[in-house]
Amino acid sequence: MEKAYSYRFYPTPEQESLLRRTLGCVRLVDNKALHLRTKAWYEKQERVAYAETSSMLTDWKKQEELDFLNGVSCV
């Protein structure tokens, strides 16, 4: 038997702002990684593993234009 639970929460304006920033960063990183993985496959027929993607994220955080990624939780 499977059970499902539904929760509702009402974040404060500060919490809502942090959630929006975090989800925006997650969306950006996910799309950027997907683009690079797809490009690697179609151009070179090679797979990009999780470890490589993780190291790319570390490099992205060091770039000046993506410095805002350090402002949200890494987990």
C-alpha cells in the first residue's frame, strides 16, 4: 500500500525570497548541465558523468558572472 501526504506552508517574505533565489539557481544549473551533456553526446558521442558535472559546477561557482551561485545553499 502506498501513502501520500500533502503539506502546505506559508513562508515569510524573507523565506520566500530565499526559496525563489535557490530554485532559480537550481534551474539555471540544471539547464546549463543538461545543455553541456546533450552537446557532448551529439557532437562527440561521449557521456558526461555525475563527477564531471559536479566539477563543472565547482568551476561555474568560481566564474565572476555566476558568482551568485555561492549565495544559496549547496545542498
